[in-house]
Amino acid sequence: MGLGVSVASVALGATVIEKHFTINRADGGVDGAFSMEPNEMAQLVAETERAWMALGQISYGLTEVEIKSLQYRRSLYIAQDMKVGDVLTKGHL
């Protein structure tokens, strides 16, 4: 099935991939026909790592750059109580 299934599994959250490995498929053996050779395994590692890195990381909260710019953000403060349906005027600010 190639590397696609393994790369897709990483994109879907897999953290472990089981693969059969052989130095040379031509040497035969019970698993030889469907085992990965060293160059294929290296490619699998590179592609799944690339997929993992592409997922990125979730980061909640402000970044360092955002924290420094907080004082320059536009803000709107209401100085008196308002009721549902009231029209915002300069007097409320």
C-alpha cells in the first residue's frame, strides 16, 4: 500500500506504526515480500515526521509578541449601564 496509509494514520493521530523490516527483500523469508528495506524505512520516517510537524501545536493564550502589543489594541469601554436594545451613543462611552 505504500507510505500513504502510514502518513495518513499520523495525520489522524497515530503515534505508533508497525512495519516489517528486512535488509534485502531478495533474500526471501516468510515476511520478505511485504517487508520494508532500509531506504523505504528511511522514507517512511521522513514522510511521517513531515506529516507530524505539519499538524503543528495548539497554543492557547497570548504569544510574547501579542503581550507586548496589548497596550496598542483598540478597546471600547461602556461607562454606564445599558439595557437590551439600547443604541450605543458617545454618552455611554
